[in-house]
Amino acid sequence: MKSAFVVGLLLWLAAGEAGAQPASAPAPLAAEGSAPFEIVRRNVDLEAAADGRFWKAEEVHYRPLTSIGVEALQKFDLSFTQGYEILRVRAYTLKKDGRRIDIPQDNMLRGRGSSTQPGFEDTQSLTVVFPSLEIGDQAVLITQTEQAVPWFPDIFAITQTFPRRVAVKEANFSFTSQGKDNSFHIDAKGVEADASLSAGGKTRHAWHYHNDSYRVPDPDAVEEEADQPHISITTLGGWSDMAALYTEIFKDRTEVTPEITKLAAELTAGESDKRAQARKLYDWVSSHIRYVNIVLGAGGFLPHKAADVLKNGYGDCKDHVMLLEALLAAKGIKSSPVLIRAADKIYKLPPGPSPYIFDHLISYIPEFQLFADSTAQYAPFGVLPSSDAGKEVVIVSTGKVARTPPMTAANSSLTAVSTVIINPDGSADTDSKFTASGALAVDMRALMAVTTSDRDNDFFRAALGPGSSGKFQRGQPDMLGERYEFSARYHMGHLANIPGPGALPVGLAYKPFTFSALAGQNLPLARQDNYACASGTFSEDVIATLPVSTGITTLPESKTVTVEGAVLEIKYENPAPNIIKHQVTLKLNRPPVCLAQDYSKIRPGLSSMISALYAQILYK
């Protein structure tokens, strides 16, 4: 989807702005300790016309408080699309002693393109560097932005959020509407408002915000715009209005041409079941249309025609959806584009309808009540990757808000079955077989496809310690069946202290997950933010054989621990003096977003789970 004016990682963190100028989703600069920087002052003066044009003047004073803050604030990357947007920038460093060091325009680096993804784009980039910035100074960035040509005629939408994880000493945000002020729908939360003023056919609104102390976000915190202090302004009356907008954009993109009809017939020859036909068409688009990110002016929103996508053999997410819709239509199967935010841990739609906040397009087939993402190369038909799961979306054909299916213990699983031979010198040789289903299979296929066999030894050495080595047998990651199977054979340089006495470690064998991290995540003492939760079924079945001269002396008690949304079952068996059978199953049926208010009730149970997982097997 189109990123109209990307301010970059740090500006997103500090400004939290989405809408007419969306930005990619960054990670916080600091998760703990002192704040890396603060905003001393932020002034935004925005004026908009109902036809979608707007003018924005912004001045922000950033003050680094640590060396990490200095490093983060030394460089700002901005971009704009020529022909649509005009960007003017001034910048200076305000030293602690009051001296002002201007950044010459000639020192601002200019270029083309802003995306790190492969593709085509016509954005212009501009980089501002503050070379003399020190702790306690201020990096001052002044921008003037004009949306000279609206992305959509008669549409304006923007949401300004103020993330609590940034200290803002003073923030002033004003909005002036041209023409009928009631054309603009405003939603404000957590900010102080001035009385609106009207004169000369314009109405001015103003808000103020301050947050004197930053707040460290909880691990895995979900920061929905609707839950943050924000100001949302849009000319759209609802999400159905936005869907109607995209319906108009897409209306001539899915024509069923003779070439598309012919291909659909060839791909489904001999198959009468409609769902099976849809699967074959999806599989073909997924495997034959190469994904390429395309950002060319309004092409960031406008897909190519299905016939052109078929001819070219490549396209972005919008192009994939158009071609799949046309192929399905050729077989009498209706489908609809679906707007989704896939990149972020954001599960709810924002407070104000906007066409600019979505970063992805997938498909919905109402006949089967099924969502499909053909750009997810390793996702079989009927399975969404984890980035798409449990998200609020807009179905374009109906204008309705829906939610994609979340991951559950029933639809996503990952199992490891291992045989471990512990050698007389304490090393071990292991054969492991892994089986994944659902979204977890998508992740495992992608992992195995992108890793190369020549680095396997390095992988196992890093995972299992010095002296370790191994090889993956990757199976067929490109075969999109219901399950994905792969295996590994590896040597652990040091597993046990033989002849002992000693205790076997918690991890007798490698597996691509960690039970304790899945169950408790970071297990903070308390939570004040809602947080993203993992779901699925994870299991491990290990048979370990020690040298015949070594025997098991103490076996932990088998047990089951249950808390809301999670069940952990651990079993131990000792079928022979030197043989251990160890089985662990963790079933997680949690919503995509867990509530902070419930955390104190479940934390003791989660802690008990983790303690049970650290029980030791003693031998001598």
C-alpha cells in the first residue's frame, strides 16, 4: 500500500502519526532504563480542504538524554512523492549553552526511493544529519508539507497519536478546516481542547498535550491508536464509505478476459468441487506470480489490471488480489478484496476511518467464509500467516468490518519428536523430526526456505553450544499441504557430566520454540498495557538413552498445570535404568490481545508452569 510521506523510525516513535502520512512500524528505542530522549516542544499547524489537499507546518524540538538518544536523533530520514507532495525542511542544533548551529540545505542528502523492499517506486528521499548533537542539546526539525494533489479526491484523513512511551513537555496541535466544518469528523481523546473559532469561511480547532514522564512499555505491549491520546480527523463518515472508495478504485481491475478464462479452465480441469477449484487457482497465483513491492505515485493505491498481472508474472499484494478475483470469477466463485494492517501488532481499526492506514490487501471468499493471502508464499489455501491472524479488517465488497480467524490450539501446532543418545563423554547425538500445521507451518516453511544448508553447523553451534554441529533435512517447504515436516540430525558437544552424578538440562533436544517463553512470555511482575499473546499447540516427545553404566536416580513428578487460556502437561517415564521418556504439551487458547487487567490473576499459574518446566532429572 502507499506510504505517502514517511518520516522514519524516530519520528513515528515520537509523533505516532498515521493517516494522510503513514509511517512504518518501529520498535521502541529503549525498553527499560532511562528514556533515550524527550520532546521539549512540538507545534503542528494543519489546514485542510474537503477536497483532500492539506498544508502542514511542524516544528519539533527533540532532546537526547542518553548516548542511545544521541545516536537515534543524529539522523532523520524523510520522503515525499514528487507530483503529489511538496516538502520543505529546515533544521538546526540548539546547544545547551544557547548556540544555534544551522544545518545547511546543501548538507541534506537527497535521493530517490525510501523502501528497503525490492520493487519500483518514485519517492524522493531527504536525510537530515545533526553531526554536533550531544546529550542535553536539542535537535530541531522544521517541516512544511503540502499535499498538492490528493491521493483520493475529496478525502482527507489523519490521526495524530501521542504514545505514552515518550515524554512530551509541550505539544500544540491546531487544525483549520476550509469550507463546511461539519465535513470533517473529529475524535479527540486524552488531550485538552480550546474552543473552536470560525471566521472567513474557516474554522480553527486547537488541542494541547503534555506527558512529563515517559513510560516504559510492557513487554509485547499492544498500542492501539484508539487507546492512546489522539486526535483523529476524517471526511469519511464510516468504514463503509472507505470501502466504497476502494470499490470504485478496483471496479475495472478484475475483468475476466479470454486469457484468464482459459487459464482458469486449464488449472481446474477435471475438478468439479468449487472449494478444490478455488484452492488450485490460489496455489497457482501464490506460486507463479512473483511478489514485488510497487510504489509509483497513485499506483501505491491503484492495482494493475488482472490481465496485465497475468502477462507480467509479478505484482504487489493488490495485483495478486485482482488476478485471483478474476480467476475465481471465471469459475463462478465470488471474492472480495480485504484491507488489513499486517505489519504491526495492531489488532483494532483506528478511531477515524482512513484509506491510508492499511499496508496490505488480502482476499475473502464468502462462499467458504475463508480469508486467503496469496502473497504469503508459504501459506496454503485456507491458512493465514500469523501477521494476518486475529486482525480487524474491512471487506471492500460489503463495507463491513470483520476479524480474521485468530491462531488457536486447534488450528496451529508444532511438534518435535527426538531420540537422544548420550555418549560416555557427555556429548549427545540426536535425531529430531518436526511437524507443523496452520500458521506455525507457514513460519517454519519460511524459516527453512531462507536458511542455507552451508550455515547449518553455525546454527546448531549457536543454539546448542561449543562443539555442536548438525544438518537440517528441510523437506519440501514449497509444497503447500496442510502439514509441513522437516527434520534434523545433530551432535551436541556437551549435554551431560558423565559419569556424574549430575542433572540433565531442561532442554534435552533442540526445538524451534521455548515452552517457558510461550507460556509466560517475559513474565513481568505486573502489566499496565494490553499485550500480544501467542496461541497454538506445542509439544515435545523425547526418548533419551544414557550410557549403560549410568542410571537415573530421581525422576520429577508428572503434572498438569492449568491457567486461563493455557494448559501444560508434563510426563516423565523411566522404562529402563538408563532411559528417560519426557513428554511436554502446551496448549494455548488465548485471544490475540490479552488484557492487562487479567494478568495479576493468571501470573501465579504461569509462574508455576515455568517452574515445572525447570524440573531436573538426576543421574549417577
